[in-house]
Amino acid sequence: MTARTARVVVSAALAVVGLTGLSVATASQLTLTSASMQAGVVAVTGCQTGDVTVAYTYAYDAGTTSYRVATVALSGIATGCQNKAIRVTLVSAAGASLVELTGTTAAGGTTTLTAPATPVVRAEDVAKVAAVVSG
């Protein structure tokens, strides 16, 4: 190692040590004060105790030369879950989300959600449905 290289290395090391000391000194000057914070637990009860039936309609997609999901219809939704926000996710066999649909549950009868044209969700790719009702 040449003398010039050694000086550069030592200078860099001293700069790092100096900056570290400066940051520690600056941190020691910080003043911490208490603030209000709240934590708690709320019991969540479900509005749906029975099974929900899921049905699909399909439309041919020329771009993928396969059938895509056009609508998702949910029936058997309990009265306590009606007229509330619903979020439905179509899931692949690997557990990946294919598309998420949102809407409001119908007051009695069937809730139908329309799938977007893109991304194309091929009928054969849907293995599961996940849904959440809130509100």
C-alpha cells in the first residue's frame, strides 16, 4: 500500500468515525415527550352464519380464446349482512388474487357483481372465492 493510499484510507475512516460521533451527539440532544395512545380489543361478530352460494356467468374472450368470468352472483346472504359493503376476491389454486370486486349486498335476493373486462379472469383459473362484508 502506498503512502497516498494509506492516507486516503485513514482519512475516510476518520470521517466515518467523526460522522458517527456527530450523529450520536445529535441524538442525545433529542427530547422525548409522552403523547396519548390508545389500544384495545373489540369483539367482532359475523352477520353470516350459514353458507353463501356463489354462481358465475361467463363470456367468451377472443384475446385469450377462453371463457372469462363476467359476473359473480352471491345468494343466501343473511338479513344482517344485507345493504352492506361487500368485497369479493377470486383466488387461483395457488392462492393468488385474480381480481377483486366490490359492491353492496342486496336487500334480499341475490347480489351480483360484474367482473371487469381487464384483467381477464379465465374461468378455469378460479379455484376459490374470498368475501368480506363490512359496515
